Amino acid sequence: MDTTYWAQLLSGEKETFSFGYSSNEPSVTASPPWNTKKFTNLQSALNVYEISHRIAPKYIPEVYESGGISHYIMTNMDSYAAAWTNGSLEGGIFGPKTKNDLLKMIDSIYKE
């Protein structure tokens, strides 16, 4: 697997914004033997392959299971948020003021 780390830049011209890529560092390539190594956290795995960039989170949000899907529960200021994947799709709910309302919204996705 060839992984190249790029810095993503947001550039604005007049009233139009566009995304572009800029490489200030050499590419990093790792060919991990996924079936033979076990790690206690993501950063440990990155360290083995000499990837020292700070990209591994130390905080993992609370997980709520519904409909056989893991939903990651977070707060943002005074609101709750959830993020999940279902197959190749990503979903998210942002804005409920209570955790209970957020969980009800998530559960409603899977009710017939």
C-alpha cells in the first residue's frame, strides 16, 4: 500500500473557494504485514512504520450501537453530534440539545 501525506490547502479568490494539494514533505510509504502485527493503539502502529506525523487521535468518542451500526457520539459546544458509516456511506446528525434526543433520532433511522 502506498500512502502519500499531503497538506490540504483552502484557497480563496474573490468569492470562489477551491481545494488543492501541496506537498512540502517527501511521500511516506508503508507496506504493513497486517496479519502478523497487533498494536494497542494507532500511534504504536504508525511508529513501527516510522510515521511520526501527529495524525492519530488519543480520544475516541463514545460508541452507541443501533441497527447493527456503531455511532460515535460527541459534543460540540452546547449540542450533541453523531457520526457513522453504513457500507460506503457516511452519516451524521449535528445539533440536538440533549443526548436522549440524539439517541432517539439515531434509533428512528432503523425502525420500520
